[in-house]
Amino acid sequence: DADVTQTPRNRITKTGKRIMLECSQTKGHDRMYWYRQDPGLGLRLIYYSFDVKDINKGEISDGYSVSRQAQAKFSLSLESAIPNQTALYFCATSSGEGGYTFGSGTRLTVV
Amino acid sequence: GQNIDQPTEMTATEGAIVQINCTYQTSGFNGLFWYQQHAGEAPTFLSYNVLDGLEEKGRFSSFLSRSKGYSYLLLKELQMKDSASYLCAPSYGGATNKLIFGTGTLLAVQP
């Protein structure tokens, strides 16, 4: 099993729908992150969490919300999806002392 | 922002050596990571530098100059499978250890 698992891998949804992307990890890391990646823009941080009771906005949090249900689970929600939220979304974890371990990504298309 | 600057694209020949440069803002800097990312896949860890100097790991080496805010990734004996994006990611903030990703350098290895 992968250390960081994202579901779903691919999703097509309609404008205005609420959608949740899920991330779970088996690395025992306290820190979890959500990024989106768009061509030419690199990885941009949406939200991050350093423990279950800690949630922080990243550089592009508008239109998104998160929930840290447990140390191992961190979900990202789009309350009302819009087409410019079409992107590749990555979840990542960290122990705080080293680099990040990434999930395989969720490719989201909003039509 | 952290003003991460790396070339957008590079082309090199199979068997050759290529150097990918990265400059970044030094204020609050902890250390620097390099990640490799194939199209549509998750970034994978390549190297981490915290002290000045060269770190060698097989065909890949990474250099850091903390005072100059400069790093490079050196890839030797290029193979076709090295065609990918290479992401420079400095970390900042002491205990928060937050990675900021550059937009990446897309390397094309030609026969």
C-alpha cells in the first residue's frame, strides 16, 4: 500500500457541485498539506495542518475548506466547484524535519 | 514571496551532463530540496542540502551556497527516463519547515 493515498484518482464534476478529495497516510507524520498544480504555475499551497487541532490557510485557500479528521486523514472540499478549479491536486505529508511525501494526485475537472 | 527562479525549459542529449540552476530568497531559509516530477505523476524526492557544498548521490548531485541563495542540480550520464520536471523547493520558517516550490524546469533528453 502507498504511504500517502488520495481518492479519487480522477473526478469530473459539474459547476456548483460540492466535492471532497480525501487523503490518508500511514507514515505517522503530523504534518499534512494540500497543493494544486496547474501548467506553468507549479505547486501552490491551499491548506496545511501541523496536527489534528491545527489548520492553516495557504496562498490560495479561497473556495476551499479542509478537515483534519485524524492524524492520518486530511480532506479537501470544494464547496461550490467552478471551472478554474480544474487542476491536479496533491496531498503531502511531512515529519517536520525533512521533505514531503506526496500522494499520487487527484485529477479534477469541473465542467 | 520567496522569489524562486529556475529556467523554464532545458534540452540535453542522452549521455551528457546538465546543470539546472535555482536562486531563492535567503531570509528565513532552512534548507533546499530537489524533486523530480514526471508528467501527471507525484513529485519524488531527489536531494536535500542544508550546508554549503556538494552532495553526491549516484548520477545526481546537488550544490548549495547559503550566502548567495543559489543551488544547482547536476545530472550526469543522462538517460531518456530523466526527461521530467525538476522542482527546486527551499524550506523556510524554522520549526514550521514549510516548503515553497518553484515552477520547475522541464528537461527534455534527446537521443
